[in-house]
Amino acid sequence: MALRTVSALKRRLGGAGLGLLRSGQISSAAGRSGAGRARAGRGRGVAWTRPRLGEEQLGPTCPVGPTWESVSRPSSTDRKCLGRAGNFLPCAAQHRLEKTPSYIDYPATARRSFSNHRVIVDMDQSLGVATIKIKNPPVNSLSLELLTEFLIGWEKLENDKSCKGVILTSNYPKIFSAGLDILEMCGKNAAHYTEYWKAVQELWLKLYMSNMVVIAAINGSSPAGGCLLALTSDYRVMADNPKYTIGLNETLLGIVAPFWFKDNLVNTIGNRASEQALQLGLLFSPAEALKIGLVDQLVPEDKVQSTALSVMSQWLKIPDHARQLTKTMMRKPTADLLLKQREADIDNFVRFISRDGIQKSLHMYLKALKERKE
Ligand SMILES: CC/C=C\CCC/C=C/C(=O)SCCNC(=O)CCNC(=O)[C@H](O)C(C)(C)COP(=O)(O)OP(=O)(O)OC[C@H]1O[C@@H](n2cnc3c(N)ncnc32)[C@H](O)[C@@H]1OP(=O)(O)O
């Protein structure tokens, strides 16, 4: 089945995926504070996922603003919040960044989370920041199921105007992501490869061109597609553990990183370093990755998430519209190259991956991975 959009991806998940979205699988605390209200409030004109114009800066935790239940039209007090939010930060985040006076208490229920099988999303309403944790055991390979669930979660965040930034991380310290799932590219038919590649393209385009601030909290190894995932972000914080590696190592599998993987890498570390890294399939230690600019900061393992959060708060201080336009200016030419030849890129992938020689290489690589353990 050909997949064109995220809605098509959702349809692919059928009952399960849409059920997840409808019921949200909201944690009980979050349900109390967020989505539960949204559902209950819909009849009264209270929107959760798509606040109406003028309401979007008001979150349920705004210490001087209204709650979601009370908002139908902004009051004059509310308007003060809207006025202050000239930089498009959610009101509560704005207050916090302006050194909140100590007498203001934030409710403990300022978070809401949802999860499906392979992705956990934890949204801190007071900051306007979501954390996405990938949990696809054993190695967070980017299977079709994971990509589909990730895209659905991502779309939810994109539609939530209060979400200004996303931190990408792994639920399993030691492995950020093992990259594309080799089993999705082995022994399947052309229709499957087509479907898979569309999902990979879609994920890259969505993340690379997101208006939200995206920060990768790389808490483990990140080869190939895992590295690409990290490369879509605006800033990369990596755990300073010499056992971890990161890089586009496709040639080691006997395959070739597509041009848009290459472009994303070149935009990050430059042409010469990319040429070597891609041809040799280099996997860099954190220290090497920092040196060539593949990652932006190394921190001890237990500081990866908190550092990502503090970097996020710095990025969110920049007026959002200016930052977004700048990001688009920097990235659109690269994304457009894929958008212009999406179908050709799919055909190329399907033809390439279906070749006997390539299938053999992938099988041998998988076998070597297994034998390494024995
Ligand atoms: C024209 C364009 C054409 C093609 C473009 C395609 C672009 C491709 C991009 C990719 O991302 S390809 C994938 C590249 N990934 C890798 O090379 C990573 C391989 N994995 C590892 O190096 C390690 O597994 C690890 C991630 C460092 C983790 O090591 P650890 O020792 O913790 O785990 P172990 O190796 O024992 O693996 C456990 C289990 O998982 C299987 N596995 C690992 N990686 C993948 C994967 N990417 N896809 C599917 N399965 C994977 C591994 O075989 C083990 O399985 P087993 O338990 O059944 O033995």
C-alpha cells in the first residue's frame, strides 16, 4: 500500500493507531490536567489541540492567566498575557523564563503525556516542551511500526500550539537508535520497500523542517538512520561515553546513504569531513563527533536530559517567528531537493535494495551482528 501522508500512515495502523489517537492513552495525571478536559470541554468551545486565535498563548498552568476551562474569550487579564507573549512563547513558559517570582506555585499537574507502543511523549505544559522517548526494543531500530507511531505523535505535537520545542531521546540509555531496521529492507517485496521508504522520507522531512525547536539528547550509540534522526535536530547533546558511536556508516553495510542523508551531514560538518565520513562509513566516538561538529556538546550521561532542557530554554528565548523563518531559510533548499524528487528517490531505493547483491550484503551484515555476540 502506498503511503502519501501522515493520515495515510494513520490509516495503515488501522484501529490500533486511530484508537490510540482518539483515546490518547493519557496517563491519569495528564488526563486530569489536559486532554481529559479537552474532550470534556469541546462542547463548551474549549479547544486543546487547536486553540483559537488569541487563546494560543494561554496554557492550563499560566499563573496569572485562565485555565482551559475558563477560556472562551480572553479577559482583560488574559490579554495582558497575550500582550506579554510577543515572542510567541506559551504564557507560562514566558513567565518562567522571566525569572518567576517565588510566590507563584506551579501546579504539579503541568505535564501531560501520551504513549503508544513504541514512543513515549511527555509534555511539560509550563515550558511548552515535549520529550519524545523512543522505545523499540532491543535497539530502537526504526521499523515501519515505529516510524508510523512516531509520525502520529509528532503530528499531535505540531498541532498543539502550546508545544514550542521537542527533545528527542531514547528510552534505553546506551542506544539512541540503531538506525533503519535492516529487517524492513531484507527479503520483502517492492510494495513493502516503497511503503517503508515513504515513511523514512516523511519522518526526515517533518523533523528537519519542523517549526519547533528540536534538540537531540543522544544517550547512546547512534549509527546510520539513528545519526540521521539526530541530524534533523537544531542542537545535539551527547553522552560523553567513549563506548558510544555516531555516524553514517551505510557503506559498511554495502549500501549508500541517500543524497538527502548526505546533504544533511554536509550542512552540519562540511563537505570534506562528510566525504571521508561517508565513504569510510565512519562511526565517531563522542569526542571525535564533537571535534568535527557532528554533535554540539558532550556531557556526563546523567546530565544529557537536563542539559538538553537548559539549551532548549535558551533557544526558546529567541523570538519564535524570527527563529523559525531563519531555520526555514537555512533548511528549505535542502528539503526541497527531496520534495522535488520524492518519487524518483523511492524508485531508486526500491531498485537498489531489491538487488540480489545488496540483499546478500544486508544478510551478511545481520549475520555478523549476531555472531559478534557468540
Ligand atoms: C539508495 C539508498 C539505499 C539504501 C539506503 C539505506 C540507508 C540505511 C540506513 C540505516 O540506518 S541501515 C542500519 C544501520 N545500522 C547499523 O549498522 C547498526 C547495527 N547495530 C549495531 O551496531 C548494534 O546492534 C548496536 C546498535 C550498537 C547495539 O549493540 P548491542 O550489542 O547492544 O546489540 P546487538 O548488536 O546484540 O543487537 C541486538 C539485536 O538487534 C539486532 N539489530 C541491531 N541493529 C539492527 C538494525 N539496525 N536493524 C535490525 N536489527 C538490528 C541485532 O541483530 C540483534 O538481533 P538478535 O538479538 O536477533 O541477534
